[in-house]
Amino acid sequence: MKCRFQSKIFQNEANGYTIAAYWTADPSIPNEARKKPAGNGFIITAVGNDLPMIKNLTYELTGYWVNNPKYGTQFEVETHMEIVKRTKEGIIGYLSSGAIRGIGEKTAQAIFDRFGLDALEIMEQHPEELLAIRGINEKKLDEIKSAYNENQCFRELMTFLAPYKITSSQVKKILLEFGSMAPEIIRQRPYKLCEIKGFGFLTVDKIAKKFNANLNDPIRIAGGISYLMKKAASEGALYLYQKSLISKALELLNAELPQQAVNERQIQRVLYQLALQRDLIVEGNRIYEYGFYEMERETAKMLVAHLLDKVPLYNVEKELEEAQQVLNIRLSEAQAKAVRMTFAHPVSIITGGPGTGKTTVLKVILYIQKQLCDDQVQLMAPTGRAARRMAESTGEENASTMHSALGLAGDDEFNEDFEYLDSNFLCVDEFSMVDMRLAYEFFRHIKRNVRILCIGDADQLPSVGPGEVFRQLIECGLIPVTVLDLVYRQAEHIRIYENAQRIKDNTGALHTGDDFQILDCSGAEETAALVQKVFRQELQDKSIDDVQVLTPYRKRGAASVNELNQVLREIVNPQDSRKRTMTVGKRKFREGDKVIQTKNRDLVSNGDMGIIRQFFLDEEGRKKAKLLFSDDREMIYSAEDMDEVELAYATTVHKSQGSEYPVVILPWIKGFYTMLKRPILYTAVTRAKEKLIIVGEQAALYQAIRTDNRGMRNTILAKRIVAEYHTATENVQETDCEQLKLAI
């Protein structure tokens, strides 16, 4: 369809998604798509990524018509191409459109006056002839040539990459990497796109197959291997076994092909090359990405160094008794043991479920530390909510997120330049949430001769990121561990904690009451409807901050996060004409929405919840959002920033780690079959402080309790710690012997 740009209706600055009005005289336009007549044509609405919006140009759009229930018939654009008519008006219009830097209306007119209808051919094949135009010198010519070539390349790339949802910002990355040779490189060696950050293997593979690329190209095989390693990391693994990786690579690289294109020997050759380049590390039958190998190895070394540190060791019996009297606390023997252990070792661990007194123990430890020395304990946790809960429960104001304490700007943005943590006593809560990457950074930031205390719940879900650090620290056997397993919390909410123990230990039926309810229903639709009813009831005497729906799945079915968020929002924050909105990609936010932050950034942490207070236009006319997070932290977000925000009336169990809510509503059905596991259920149950309402099928509930297939993640951190410890202690013994010989 040939058309001309009329006006921009909407554009998402973050991802380039655009809605725009175009004029066309194409007679094949469906009647229902014709918004209004204009001259001898019609105005239509087009949607797509990075649509062209220069008024003086004619475009050819390809795609298909879609019927939007709210906005009517729209043209979904797959590709777009500028059409320059070989007429005086067409050529001058194109040259002066702003698409080519350095050419305005006067220069465009002068170029046409001199070269006529051959102007574009001259620019493409003999650009030096433009020097004959008044006002164009060598410097100006270079600017025009560069802009013209960029424009041609950009148009060409956008045209054949648009169907693969490649955005204009990604095309710019390609041009930055390959320059004017980009179209030719993509046609000849498309798998080189895998070398550019942000280009996934599956997308590149689709593009490459269109050009009949060499399917056993080593770059393709390397891209497939990289994809599999990153996929494994996203599922928690630090390494893959060589046999498993080769098997997965054979399946991936030969999928949907009429005959095998890649064999095992070709994969092994590429693996060998990647190992030579140190992109991969081969250790026995294990294959690591270099970064994870170094993190696991170095973390073990650093931890062992701390285990052997000369930290002051104290007998704290006197201080322990005093602390209990002053704080009006009476510790159990296990709790008292945890306190003694903390001051008798450089590194120690306390693990236990909710209500077992971990916070009580920490209060006593903090009191004793203040009596023994002036050094303040630095408190930290993986998420903002966990850090704030730590501060509230201990009365200490200095608790912070690990990212903040370590000076890490984002989830993966780790710097080589860093400062050691200043405190001589470090305490991390919710350590089960710490992945390999964060553990490496934590130990790297600790100076020598520092006391370290790790607190967590080993029975919760492991970290979202790769590794299983907390469990590995416990299992190495070299770090003293205190297990707290008796519930001490107040009697009115005792069923939550007792049932959590029963779930953890798979012992007996769950006990119900006001604080622990199980509401029977079957199927996703019926469960979702009952969740809405319960949600509405709980909000009669609770605020939206106090009631949280948790569910295992993000996308699957009526009881998933995405589906529940839409219906729960209508209960709390229905749309009306007074509420402004912001569309980010395919998501639409309203003023008043409850949202959750999904990435770490300055002042706001992954997992923090807030409310959208207002949408407004800044001085330059760009749409902004004002968000209010807990502790009255007010943040101003751009459209791009809002890509890091999601609705939070319902959220996943994984995302809830480190948080507690007065009331938790938990849909639980057989349809969650792959998620019916004890650690997931246990984690969900232990998020509730006052009331837990499980909605769904009891058979699914007890199936999860019986299913403890936590699954060992591919990590050998515990073995590395043991090996490093033996090496270090043997070296110490040899050094002592040498010194003894010298003394003799």
C-alpha cells in the first residue's frame, strides 16, 4: 500500500511501537479502515515498530489488516520502504525532507537544477560532482555522503528486518557495528548478528534461513551454544555437562530442517575453539561460560580466606545473659547457640523458617556487638522490601539492599573499580535469594578480618539467578550452621507457621482456621472468579498494600499473574475519564495502579512496590509518570523507565521472595502441574504474616507437598570451598614447618 504520513497518534519511546495516521488513495483499502475522506483518498491508521514519519515522502507499507475492538480496523505494518518519485517534486521533496543531513530546501533545489532527474544516481554513484553546487565544500560533501549512505542502509535494513520485530534502535546498533557494509554482511554472514548484544540466536536464525545461509557456519554453531548456555543460566545452572550441551545443540541447530545440517564433530570443533578463546571453560565433563567459572572459583577462594581470618573471637556468656534481661527476651538453647556461634567464628550461618526466632536472635547479636566494640553491624538484604523489613524488625536504620551497599548500579552492572565495605561485622538476611553473581560481588567487597553472618531459610526457593549459594555454603560443612526449627510467633497466627513446618517436613494434614483457609474450587476459570471475590472481601478492612495475590505462573491461564492483574485492577482501580493512562508496548497503565519494580536502579530496588500517582507532560512535551514507593520515595519515570514496571495486584511466588504481606491469597490448581512443588508452595505460604487464603484444589495442594523435586542446580561451589580449604590449610602447615626449621 502506497501512502503518505499525516500525523503521529502515539509512539512508545522505549521500544519504538508506533500508531500513526497515513493518507492513501489505494482503492483496495477496506471500507471499515477508511477513517475519513481526504482529497481523492482516505486516512487510515497504521501500527508497528518505528513507523516512518517524514511528511514529504511517499512510503510503501506491507502488512495486514487487523480489527481492534476498541480502535477499529488498523494496518499492522511488517515492512516499510521510502518511494522517491522520479519527478522534480519527488526528488526535491526527498532531498529536503530532513532524511539527509546537510541538505535543506535551497540545496535540494540547486542539486535538482544542476542534475535534474539524474540527481539521486549522481549522489549514489558520483557524489563528488556535488562539489559543483554552491555551498557544498569537501567537509559538507562528506557529511552528505555519510548521511545518504546511512539513510540508504537504514532503509534497506529496516525493510527486510521489520518482519522479525527488529526495532530502529537495533538497526542503529547493526550500523554502528558493521557500517555501510551491514546489508551485505547480513546477506552473506547473517550469524555475525549474534556478536551484537541484544540479538537473540532464535531471531537471527530465522533471518539467516531467509537468506539460505550456511547452516553449519561456525558462527551459527557458536551462537547456538551461547544461547543454550544463557538459557541454562536463566534456569539456575552455572554449567552444562558436555554430553548434555552437545545433545541440546544438535537438537537446536537441526530443528525444523529436512535433513541434519550440523553434526556432533562440528559442534566439538566449535567448542574447542571457544575454549581456546576462553569464552568457555572446559573442566572435566563440565562446560562453563568464562564469567560463571571465575565467579564460582573466586567466591570459593575468597570465602576460605575469610574462614581462616584472625577475627576476634569472644566468649559472650555474660553479654548473652545481659542482653536477654535488657531486651526482655528468653532465648531457647538453639537460639543461644546461634548467638555464641556468631561471636566464636569469622563466618557463620543461621537458617530457619518463619516464626522460628531469627529476628530475635539478630536483635541479641546486635546488642552484644555494641557492648563488645564500637563497630556498627552493616545490615543488608537482596531486595529493598527485605532490607526495609530487616530495619523495621531490628530497629536499626542502616539496613540497605546489597546492590546499594556494594555500589552496584543495576542487576548486571558490576564494576572493576570498587571500595571495600567499611564495617567489621556484616550481616545479610534472606541469603537464599543471593545468586552466584551477587555472592561473588559480596565477597569481593569484603576486606580481611571481618565477621560475616548469613541468615536465611534453606527450604525456600533458591535464587532467581544462577547458582544455589546458600545451600552450597551450608552443605560444604566448613561453616558453622545453626538450624532454628521451633515456631515462637504469636498464637493468633500460629497455623501459618505450623502448616509451613508441615509442608516443609511433609508431615500430616494442614490445619485450617481464620488465619489459614482453604477454599475448594476446580479449574482456572472458577479459581480466578473466587480469587476476585476473596480479594474484594479482604479489601473491605485492609488496604491494597496489605493484600497480595501470589501465583506460580506469569502467563498461563486465567489464574496467572497477567490475567489476574487485569481483573483485580478493575476491582481496585477501574478506568474512568478522569484517570490518565500511559501505554508501554502492549501494556497500559492507569493513574492509581499498584505496580512493582522489576530491575534495580538508584533509590529503587527490584521487588519494590508502589502506586502510580500521576501522568504528566514535562517541559519538552514528553510523557512522564510520578510513582510513590514505600517510605514515601517519589520517583519520576519516563516511558522507557516504565518498561521496568509491572502491575502488582498479583505477582509470582518467585517475585515475592524477601517480602511479607499481612494477607496472601494463593490460587493453587492442578493446571499449575509443573509448579506443583514443595519449595514453591512453602515459599508462598511463608509470605503471609496474618492470614493465608488458598483458593483451588486440595489434591493439587497435597501433590505439591509430596513433590520435593527441588532439583540440584549445576553448581559445585561447595566442593570448590572444600578443595580450597584443604589447599589453604596444607599451605599454612607447610609454612609453619619451614618456620620451625629456620628456628632450629
